[in-house]
Amino acid sequence: MENSKIKLSLQLDVDAFLPADPEEKQSLVVMRESVSFWRDGIRRFKKNKIAMTSLVVIILILIFAFILPSFYPYSYEQQIRGSENLAPMQYSEKELAIKAAGGDVFPHILGTDSLGRDTMVRLMYGSRISLLVGIVASVLVLLIGSIYGTIAGYFGGKVDLIMMRIVDIIYTVPDILIIILLMVTFKIPLQNLANTVPSFDWINRVGVGLICIFIVFSLLYWVGMARIVRSQILSLKELEYVTAAKALGSSNGKIIRKHLLTNVMGTLIVTTTLQIPSAMFTESFLSFIGIGVAAPMPSLGSMTALAIDGVYSYPYRLLAPALMISLIIFSFNLLGDGLRDAFDPRLKD
């Protein structure tokens, strides 16, 4: 076997330092255009056809609930005599007489209830109330739960131990019992405050029942969000980029805001969107047992409760609010999945 000889030289190859030609430069370009976190998330979200469709459906529901009632000829509390228990697109005898005389009568698209109130306009206002409850309650849960869970998970130790024991205590309290107790406890003081102090008369306009529901969600329903955020922060704070940020002298607030919350954004968005239908169900239950939104203001829950009494004679009364609740929940679930896929940094394409 011939001995191979390796030639060593200290001289540099001059050709290796020549400028690269355009083709070589192009072959080395492996990075895409630098974009911000939100801009990249929006770009990815627009590619998800299912999520975009659900967003369009939600926008149409918002228009139906917040804009169309201003142009509808009936109001949610208006009782039309002689028009009780009308079927969809049916006219009463009085309305038929007006039409026969050449008058113009707007049809009852979804019929009327036992008091002669138009079901369509009540469905609009009911959707508005249920959406307001779901969105506002979910935002309150997001703010309280994310702040609480982030502090507990990031600082750990005794801080985490004490804060999570408080969460465990709240979890042990029966939800339904404490909700009823808090609703009854807050309702009378708020009503008295609204009637005696002029600056708090907005409580009567918003509704004491709605204010009580928001207080209940702020006191009870943030614990699930806090636990989810804490578990995410506990795993993320041990990663290398957090250690590097600490070594570079970044403050705790900057690390939490720039590094930790950014990486749990997908979880926060999904949990918040799923909290909206959960809040709507809770409001529907409270309205069903008579301690939610006060009459005559409708909600999808109170409309369902009233429709149960005549479900065999007038099934369409139950069908309308039930379909609206299902459509809202289904759309928000699909929207949440799309937002999670778009804003999760670990799912980059």
C-alpha cells in the first residue's frame, strides 16, 4: 500500500476571498423578510380559510345584534295586542285588516311570543346581551388570570405557593352556590346605589343583573386562566433565551412582556375565545333561574327559558335562540383555533 502524503501549507488561498457572484449570493439567502410578531401572525391567519370564514360569521352576528335593531320597526319590549303567538311570517287579524286597507305592516319574521312581542327583534337584543356578557367577562378573566398566573409562575417559591393555595381555595367553593349568593348579595346594594347617587344612574341603564354577572366572573372565573398561564410560564422561564435576557440585564417586567407572554399568546387567545361561550352559558343559566338579566331585557338564555313552556306548541321559539347560541359558540371555537395556529411562535412555517 502506498503511503499517502498530506501537504500542509501556511499560505492562504487567494481565490477563497474573491467577492461572491450574484448566483452564490442568492444561494446563501435563506431568511425571509423580517416582520413583526403581530404582522406575521396576521399574515398566517389570513391563510386559514376556516378561521377567516368564522371571523366573517362573527362580524355578521355583531351587525345583526348591534346595528340592525336600530332599523327594525319593533322594539324588544313592545307588546302588540292581538298579535300573540303568531307563527313566522304570520299576520294578526288587525294587521291583515290594515294591509287590506292599503296600509303597510312589517311582517313578524320569526313570529311573536305569548305577550305579542316580536321574536326577531328580541333575538337581536338577546344576542347583543349574550355577546356583551361573553366578551366583557372573558376580557376580565384574561386580565386578572394572566397577571395572577404570570406573577405566580415567574417568581415561584413562596410567592407561587401562597398564590396557588388561594386559587385552590376558590376552586373548592361550589360555583353555582357562590354565584347565586353573590348575585343576591350585590344586586340590592347596586340597585340602592343607582337610585340614590345620581352619578351612578348608569347602573340602571346597563342593568343591575349585568353588573352582577361581571362582578361574579371577576371574582371566580379567572382561576382557570391563572393555572393555565402559570403552567406555561413555569416551563418557559427555564429556557435559554430567558436566561440570556437575564444575563443581559433585562428587567423582570421586560422579560415577562417581551419573552414569556409572547410565547403563551396562542394559549391565551384560545382560552379567551373558549371562555366567551362558557360565559354565555353561565349567563343563560342565571337568566333561566331568574337571577340574570332582568325582564323585559332579553337574552338568549331567558328566551330559551320562556320557549320551554310552549316547546310542543311553538317549537320555533326555542329553535331560534338555540341555533344562535350554537352558531356563536361554533364560530368562536373555530376562530380561536385559527388564532392559536397563527400566533403560536412554535408553529412557524
